[in-house]
Amino acid sequence: GGIIALHDADTAVLSGHTSLTNGGLLWSSHGITLTSTGSIVGNAGAALHNGLTNHGVVTGGANSPLTIVDCLVTGEGSFLGNVHFLRPTYSPGNSPASVTLGDPIFNLGTVEMELGGLIQGTEYDHLDILGTATLYGPTLDVVLIDGFTPDSGNSFDLFDGTIHGNFGALNFPPLTS
């Protein structure tokens, strides 16, 4: 374990492979952007702090999750294995996207899903859960973007896969009649 602290005036950009183990902590003063060729693997108590834009692959350990703590998490990249989102604001994509998750844990915080049209993954957010998502009371915020107003009868498949637990609160946009 140890601490990798990146102090820069800009976001830290990672394009290669980063491995965190044994309580290792990756922290950047202005957040981290993981490129499409980048990967982060963490286990045995490893953690990320202070913001992550994921365009690559983040993987948690089989028996000990990688924990992402108290930050904004965005991007269309995948989160595989056991990734624990502890009090985050998680907003998949950089606008609507379909994101693959392995066995995520959402503990408090907010999951923000955007609706900007009727096409899954390009006009509205979608999470494809390969294993089981476990919810410990996060808030689900559904927000309208790009001037979109749903019509009566529209439906949106925001989550595919197995989900255990509950959202602590559900916030939906007001709709006109």
C-alpha cells in the first residue's frame, strides 16, 4: 500500500495500466481522467479519491473491492469486478451512455441518470449489470437534458441485471400534463 498523490493544476490523465493493492490510495488534486486505453485495477483495500472520468476499464478485486470515495464519477468506461462507490455522485457517460458494471456496491451518494430522448445509451443513460448491484441507500436522480420532455406512455430501461437493496430516495423531474 501507499499513497500516490498527483498535484497538478490540471486533471491527471492516465492512459496505461495502474495497479493499486494493500490499501493503496490514488488521489489527484483536480481529479483523474482514465483514457480509453487506460485501466485501473485495485484490491485489498485500494481506493480512489477526488474525481474520476472513466473512458477505460476500472476493475475491483474478487474478494476485496476497489473503493471510489466521495467524488464525482463520470465517463462511458466499464467498472468490472467489485467496485464500491462510497458516497459518490455517479453519472454514467459524459452525456447519455450505456455503461457496463460487474458487481458494484453503491453506498449512499447519488446515481444520476439522464433522459434526453428515447434511444437507450445514446439519448438516455443505461447501466448493464453483469453480476449483482448492491444498493445501500443511494439517491436516484433522474434528470432531463437537451430540452427533452417525455410523453405519457414513454418508458426507459435504465438498469439491466440483478439489483439487491433499495434506493434511499427517488427524485424524478416534474412532468407537464
